[in-house]
Amino acid sequence: MRMFFKSVVVVAGLAMSFGASAAGDVEAGKAASATCAGCHGADGNSMVANFPKLAGQGTKYLVKQMKDIKSGARPVVEMTGLLDALSSQDIENLAAYFQSQKASPGQAKKELVEKGEALYRMGNPATKVAACTACHGPAGAGVDLAVFPGLAGQHADYIASQLKKFRNGERSNDGDTRMMRSVASRLSDKEIEAVASYISGLYE
């Protein structure tokens, strides 16, 4: 109960922090997305496993990530300079466009489903790994109001790489709560592979 209450407080705080933002223009975002298509696909469904799918992702999460990348709070070598000329409204427009697109499904490896599902839905009490469902939902839809990303259908390779970056501190834009760094620090490579594969196979 104490852990649940703490999670509610964190979610509420995040929602208040990111609640105010300008509305994005989908058509303007579509026009601006041409430069994103090479890596992320014309509709945000990347065909390359190390580039994330953006289609259907929550606008608040997309805005935060783009602003963090632009400011340097989240280093992404492949994105160097690509967001520098964008205004806050441009970023809102891109986020609105990608959120409006339908995400394509992924596929989990059959041999990893059981282990991946257990981690996703129950975590690992022995190592104090929290269940992914607590923030990302049972279907992997995420909670955009709290800036928790949708994960369903995302490339397994991309998910695994981000978990490892959180684990080694290369990625640290999960805020002062260190939620993802804390979870990832307790995951083994095998666990990361399994849960990433399972998440890729989630589809609403």
C-alpha cells in the first residue's frame, strides 16, 4: 500500500509538471516530419530496429524527449543538430502528428514470452524489480498524462538498448526519482532481453 501511494504521488507530480503545453498542429507536424522519415518512417513506424517507433506515442512524452535531446539532457548521437532549429511549437506539431498515427505491431520470441511476461506483469520480487505494468499499463499503452511512454509493439532491440543505457547511466532523463535507472540497475542482460521481446509482442 505504501508503494502504491508513493507511485500515485509521483504520477500526480509528473502530471502537474508536464500538464501545460501548447496544442500541436497535426498537418504542420506532418509537413515537418519529412526530415524524420529516414530513420523513423514516414508515419513514425521505423523499419530499423535501433530507431524507435514514434507512431501512436503520447504527445507529452514525445515533447519531453525532443526537448531533452535538443537541450542535451538526453544525448542521442544520431539526433545531433536535427532539433536545433525547431521552436517549441514545431516540437508540439511533430508530437501531435506522430501521436495521430497508428503504431505497427511487433513480435515476441516464443521462447522468451513466459519469462518476459512474468517480469512485465509481476517484476522480480527477489531483486526488487517493479512490474512494468505499474507505469506502462497492462497492454503497454503508457500514461501520457504522467509522461510514461507507450511500449507496445516497440522494437525489442531499441527497448533493450534503452534499458542498458538507463542501467549504466548513459541515459538519465528519467528525472530526480530515477525510476528507470533504479529498475534497470537490477535487471540482468537475460532479463532485459526477455522483457524487451515480450513488450515488442504486446499489441492493443
